[in-house]
Amino acid sequence: MTATLETRMSATQNTTDAEALDRARAAAARVTDPEMPMLTLVDLGVLRDVTIEDDHVVTTITPTYSGCPAMATMRDDLQRELQDAGFPDAEVRVSLTPAWTSDWITEEGRQALKGAGISPPGQAPRHTGPVALTLMPTKRALVCTLCGSANVKLSSEFGPTACKAMYQCDDCLEPFEHVKEI
Ligand SMILES: [Zn+2]
């Protein structure tokens, strides 16, 4: 038993780093979005990188959009999850370039949204130059998350959170949320 442990302890630094990195990645991948808990930060495309630099874990996240109130919570949750996994000195870096787009939401994430009755975003608009703040509702081709009908109407461009719009199905009357394209 002791011999096995010693053998393991004397493993090369590279192996140890690789194991630590796997553990850190797994821990970071467990963190979910506070506003959409069915999505992990990986599903959301917010978690960009997990590395080990100078013996401490460095994670890089890209905020979904500036001023998103969930961002501070995500950061704290990430730090706490890594601390619980044995990385008390983990660092969370914020990368703003390239800017996050809803296109980064993974296929798993889109399925998880649908499973929770939330309509996933369509393709994000292509921005050339500065992004204009649009106050007019965007026209979207959506289907009802309950019955699949395309006969849906926008009830509010701003749902319970700024990143979601509210729709209602004209056929089955189901109200549902839609994650906006940005
Ligand atoms: Zn419907």
C-alpha cells in the first residue's frame, strides 16, 4: 500500500500536472449558469480555458454580455468549485476578446435548454463594426417548445432576465422563454 503510494508520489511532474489539470477541468465543468441552471459554463461557451501556470490553476471565462448580473456569481461559483477540488489558489481570468456570442452555446446546451422548455437562440447576427444597441424587438422564426407550432408571438422582448425574451404559442397557448441571439 505504502509502496504503491510512494510510486505514485514519485510520478513525473508532467503526470501530476496532467492529473491536476483533469481534476480542475472536471471541477470547472460542474459549474452551472445561475440564471439557467440547466446549462454548465461549458454548455454556455463561457468557460474558455483551464490551464496550470506556475503551479496554480488558471481558468479563463468570457462574459455572456457586459453588465450581466450573473457574471459575478459565475466567478464565485467557479472559484468555490475549484477550491473544493483542492485548488484554493485558482485564478479566474476574464477575457473580453473575442466577445461571447450565443453561437458558442454547445449542441448539448441547446438540447438542455429545449429539455427545460426554453427556446434556444438561432444564429447570431453577424456584426461588422461597433454593435448598435437595438431597442426594437428582433424578428425571429421560432417554434413552440411544447407543441412545435411556428404560430408563436412575442409577448415581451425582455423576459425574467435581459438575455431572454418571452413568447407565447397561439396554438397551445404555452408561454415560453427564448434565449436571445447576440
Ligand atoms: Zn404550442
